[in-house]
Amino acid sequence: MSEEPYYYVADSGIHQSGVFASMDIPEGTYIIEYLGEKISKEESQRRGIEWDSYAQEEDIGRVYIFELNEEYDIDGNSDDNVAKLINHSCEENCEAVVDGDSIWITAKRNISAADELTFDYGFDMSHFIDHPCLCGTDNCLGYIVRRDQRQKIRKLLYKKPTSDSAYKALIKEQEENESEETTEA
């Protein structure tokens, strides 16, 4: 491991601040640990709802809770957690890896010095309209949605509903169709 940090914080074209590579980083490198308090799933849900409401009112960063395992999560909403500043991208160069009781952001591919570090936030499509994506990549969906649900969102967007309520109705319809397909299988 390098004695110098692999990263630095600077202004980001994606969203306010971001984390950038301070040197070339090879694929598979453990770059930065996602720090925070280890909390139960019940506490995670309580904090997530509380923080999301506050964040929406203040138009600030959303919830920084990261899934650790089936019992616990990490609440990364602390000043010493630089990793919480890593932005989402539809063409991410990092991924989160659980290693024991730790979560590490690792290089998904070779990363060049000065490149912004990004990963897929893994948001569910049920509230996609609330999470616009500003990554600007060629494959940007326009919304922060985990990779395995992006095609479903593209289909919804192709229908071009005219309002948020129309999007929500399309999402409900999609979920009902999926539920029926699962029941029939």
C-alpha cells in the first residue's frame, strides 16, 4: 500500500465536492475505507428516514448509510468519512467491497491520476425521480439507479410521461407486472 493517500478532495463537476485519484491506481486496489458507526438495521431505517427528510428540506447530501451485512449497516454521516464524498456515476471506476466488518472503496479498473473516483450508489428504481444523476457520461441515465434496473427505467422514460405522478404510476405498473411474473413462475 502507498504511504501517500490514493485520493484528495476537490470541487467536482458531478456534485459539489468529489474524491479524486492522487496517483495512478491499479485495478483491485483498496483506496479508501468507508468509515462510520456500525448500527442495527432497525436503527439504520430510523436514521435513514429522519436524515432523508432533513436533507430534502435543506437540499443537502442524502443518506450516507451503507449496507454492511444482514444484521448491520455503517452510518457514514461523520466528518472523518471522506468516502461519503465519492459521487455516483453511470460509468463508475470503483466499487464497494465488504471485507469483514469494513467497507472499502476499491478500484474496479485502472484509474489515472486526477480522475474522479465514482461508484454505483445502487439505488432502487422505486424513487428514481428523486435522485437525478449529473455524471454526464455517455451512458448516463439521468437518474441514480442501480445498474440492474437501468433498462427498466429507460423503458419508463421512453413512454415520456408528463408529470411526476405519471412516473410514479408507471413505476407501480412495472412493479405489479414483475410481481405477477414472479407469482406465475
